[in-house]
Amino acid sequence: MLQDWPDGPFTRAALDLSDADLRRAERSGEIRTVVRGVFTRADCRDSIELRARAAAMAARPHHVVTDRTAAWLHGIDTHVYAEHDVVPSIETCALRGHEPTSLAGVDGRTRDLAPEDVVELYGVLVTTPLRTALDLGCLLRRREAFAALCTFAQVYGLTAADYRRALRRYRRRRGVVQLRELVSLVDPRIESQREAWVYLAIIDAGLTAPEPQYWIVVDGVPTYRLDFAYPRLRVCVEYDGDEAHRGRETYDEARRDWLRRHGWTVIVVRQGAFTDEALDAWLAELRTALCPPYSNRRW
């Protein structure tokens, strides 16, 4: 069994290994899969360069990496939770005049790309952040699509105006109706996928859009930042995700106690609260908070 693995990505064929060799090395924790059919030592640090070099081994020179794989190469993970247990296919499209790939583990398509839609990233052709975001806005399910648009806007400095200018080329494309609607809601201040889900759920419920990333100023100093706020009504909505808030529970509770003592209504949305009764419950709480008793008085 080979013990000295290469420093970078490699394929089974390049090292003349059997499938059994690879399975044993993966089980023992020596190597890991980067993309389907491409491996690296388990202790190699994940990076955009590593991902791109691995993708280049799985794609052909006349293919462009697209969609969720392109987002992954741009540092944005748009794969759903369940997909993290498997290695998803590399998504590519063929440049004009070439056939889509038929390689196993590569999802090959055709797409009408302009030169300005493509960038080279560590030796692999990839759709640009703008093109990738718009494609995902058409292809993904609605809330995942909105999260992708907001995340690309936040990370790459894109705006709703940038998206709107590019929309002309998407006329009659499948998913463009969803894309147009979501582009009008994009706010680069939304910092995570689940925050985007919270924001979209509020809009879909017919409620007024809150202000993302609102700072509470104490004695002239910005002190507490709220995920979403209605400052005049002193109502805020906070998303508690496991990763972002792990280890911060004591601080978060103290912060929210301060807010409540100072007249704020704090609505906490927890992981999994986006369907059925859980979704209805926090939206009902928010709807009540936004309609204080005095709002129905006759003056």
C-alpha cells in the first residue's frame, strides 16, 4: 500500500491504484475525496486553489465549471445539508463547438456563455460570481436560490442593480420568473444562508421587510448588532444557528436580556423552524409584535 501520498490532488489512474487501495486509504483516514474521482491527503488544508486544481482534473479544458460547483470554487457552499454526506457531481458546461462531457461523476451540459461570463481560477475555467449567482437564482429551489444571490452579493460586492442589468440575457430561460422576483429582494447585508431564509419567510408572510444587521448604540457606541430589526417598533428577529452561535449562548442570552429590559421584543428563530408549525409559530409572534394594541384605536 502506498504511504507517501502526493502533496496535491491526484486521481486513481495517476498513481496506478486499485479501487480497493483507495477505499482502504479512505477508511484509514489517509486520504479524502475532494471531488468525485479526485483525492488528496487527509491533512491537506482545504483552499480555493486545492478545489480548483481538483476540479481541473475532473473537467476537460474546453469545459467551464458552473452552478453549485462554480459557487464552491468561489468559496460559497450552496449544496444542501444532505449532500454533505456524499460527493456531488462536478457541474460543467461545454464551450461553444464542443460536446458536453460524458465522464462519470461530471454533470455535463450546454449553455450559451459569453466571454465575460467566464474567468480562469487556478487553471480551471469557471463562471464568474455574477453569472454563477444568476444561474443559481434560476436553478435552485426558491429559498436556496435567494440565499445564493444574497451571499454572492455580500461576498463579491454585487448589488441588486448588477443583477438587474444582467437579467436581459435571461429572457425566456427556465427559472427566470423566480430569478426576477428574488433579485428585487436581494440585500447584501444578509450574512448567512439561514438569515436569507428568515428574511424571505417574513416577506412571504406579507410582513414589512426588516432592516438587516441593525446596530444598537449604547452611550454613543455601536454595541449590539441584530440580525433583523424594526427599530421604531423595537422588534428584532434573531436566527440561532448551531455553528454561528455555538459557545456564545451565555453572551447571546445576556444581550437579549438587555434588549428586553430596554423595551425590545426579541423573536428567536432556531434551526429547523422553517416548515409547518414551527414556521407558523414565530411568524405569528412577529405579526403580533408588529401590530401593537394601540394600532387599532380611533383617534
